[in-house]
Amino acid sequence: MLRFRSLGSGSTGNATLVEGSDGLKTTRLLVDCGFGLKDLDARLSRAGLSPDQIDGVFVTHEHGDHIGCARQFAQRNQKQVWMSPGTHAALGNPDFKGFLRLAQDGVTIDLGGIQIQPFTVPHDAREPLQLTCTDGSHRLGILTDLGHATNHVLEHLAQCEALLLECNHEADLLARSAYPPSLKKRVGGSFGHLSNQQASEIARAVAHPCLKTVVAAHLSQQNNHPDLARAALCLALGCEWGDIAVADPLDGTGWVPV
């Protein structure tokens, strides 16, 4: 059994719960902690969980809307936290009181009920990693911060039955926005964030008969709209409008089976 739930996704913060079982043990992984500690606790509570029910944390990169309270959460609850050496260095090599574990591209992390495989992505961070998660039977891909999809990215997503996929902006809205030119260039650049069109191309490239679920994530509140993200993904996948869920900044999503 494998399922996931966004606790909130967007420029104000990101966190995703992944729950898996190998038949003997249920494991819960928190991917990113991009909120304050009190806010994260409240979001976990709304998901029916307490912090002590989380088995570990995986941090994709050092940007504030992803790292958030990861260090405080890990130390308070005595949980292991994985991140790349580059992410740790970008944070200033803080002391995690023995709970830090270093993750590497392509090196599987076995948590019992969930196995994680991190992979590198092109994003304007020190050593960003995204990941796939499996319980041995089903596979989830999490892809929330990158400027374009490399062959390496597509290879890792090829066998996923569910995707949490960044749909950050609509290119026309970004171009017409009040963002300064430098920020438009960063967001829309090859190390920035995925547009709806880019996300739809990724979805089309990795689509296969067992890909049943795609959830749009990390939408810009200024430069996108859920209907635009849904429309782009539906066109790419040939699915119905209601088949595409969108992770909300405040409420995230409900539990989504893989």
C-alpha cells in the first residue's frame, strides 16, 4: 500500500506526506518541511497524524519554502532527515545533533515500508534532489522544483503510477506579470520552475497505461490558475477534467492512493 498527501504546496510553503507499507511495517515520510513548526504541526493534525508518527524527513533543497522547520522538527522529534551534501553546505553546514543523513543521486534509501530513490534536477539551488518512492509494488514520483526535464529526470519517472508534478506558471501570465524582469527570467529559465506547458510535456513523455494519477503542485498564485494547469495536463494525457487534482497552498490535498 502506498499513498500520499500534500500538506500545502506553493511559494508560501511545501510539504508532502508519503505513507507506505511492506505488509509488516507502515512508514511515513515527510518530503520537505516548508512551514513554521507550529503551522506544520497543525497541518499534520488535520491529516490525522502527530509528529511522532513521522518516521523521517527528506529535504529536496535549501530554499525556504522547502527547508522551513526541518532542522527544528528533526531535533524536537528525534527524526532522521535526509538531504544532499550540497543542500547541507548551502545551509551553512548546521548541526543536526546526529539526525542528519546524506542523500545522493541514484542511491536508494530503504525505510522499511518505503524505498526512496533521489535524483538530481536542474534548479537554482546547490544540489537539489527530487525523488521517487515505492512500497515494492507501486511507485510515486515527486517533482516540484526544476526549470526543465532532462533525460535523467524522465528516466526516473518512467515507471511511476502517480505523479506530484510542478505546474508553477502559465508562460503568458508570467510574461505579463508585475514581476521585475530579473525574476521573470529566473522563474521561466532553465533552472527555474516548470510552466504548465512544460509540465504537460513531461506528463506526456512518461505516460503509460499504469499512470493513473497526476496531481498538479507548486502553482504560482500570481501567475497561474488551477483551471489552466488542469487544462494543460488533461490535453496531454487525454483525461477528464476531474481526473487532475491540484494541491492547494492552504489545504494541500486529501490522501491520494497510488
